[in-house]
Amino acid sequence: MNPADRLREHIREHRTGILYDLMFAVVWVGIVSLLFDVVFISAPLWAYYLCLLAGVPGYFGFFWSLDAAKRQQPRR
């Protein structure tokens, strides 16, 4: 199997996961950028990058809690 076929197969298997990852990243970067453009105008650049980096544990925490909430719901 060539690399292009493997990539297509991977995308086909993980389509919704890739879409959720991309949506979370776009929303996170958008919110942080908006905050630092409007609210924290004079904040240092390292604080901006630190807030962007906080998206990594934020991502895992969000999806972990979402998964936990789904497991607690009764089955129908």
C-alpha cells in the first residue's frame, strides 16, 4: 500500500475525530487571539504563547470530560 492510500484510509477511519480536532484548534486560537487583541492589548508575547499552549491540556480535558459525561448517561 503506498503512502497516499494509507493517508486516505487513515482519513476515512478518523474523519470525525480529525474534524473535531480542527474545530477545537480554530476556536481556541480564535478566542485567545480575540482576548489578546481586545482585552489584554499590552500583554507580553510570551503570555499569548502560553495561553495558546494551554490549549493542549484544555483539549484533552474537554474531550476527557465529554467522554466521561457520555459514559454516565443511561443507555436508551
